[in-house]
Amino acid sequence: MAKYLSLLPVRRIDATYTIFEKAVEIKATNNLSVCDSWIIATAIAANATLVHKDTEFEQVKRAVKLKQLPYKKGGS
């Protein structure tokens, strides 16, 4: 799997204490899951745009750049 990662426009970001602290703050102040809080905190730390299909991320649109993808019409 690792050999395919280089084919994608992504980069690995390891967890840091700063990301951990931000995730805790986000979780404590928003109605989000722990996983979503980590994702948002990581995007903030990386100054990245968070690309998603999850309307719950709209809660933090002032804290992180968001790009919501459209949903498919007519099923899965």
C-alpha cells in the first residue's frame, strides 16, 4: 500500500502534542466525534484545506478552510 501513496497528492502528517491539544479543544467546544476533531486539528496545524462530504464540519468553518464535495444524486 505504501508504494501507491506516492501516486496521490497527499502527505503524511504525524501527530504532535500541539495537534492533540487542538483536537481536545475542538472536541470540548463542538458537537463532533473524536476522529473528526483530530482531522480538523491536523488540517489547522498543516494550514490545509479540509476536503469533505460531512456537514458536521461546518461547525468549525471559522477555524479551518473547508471544501465540501457534492453528494451523488440518486443513490450510492
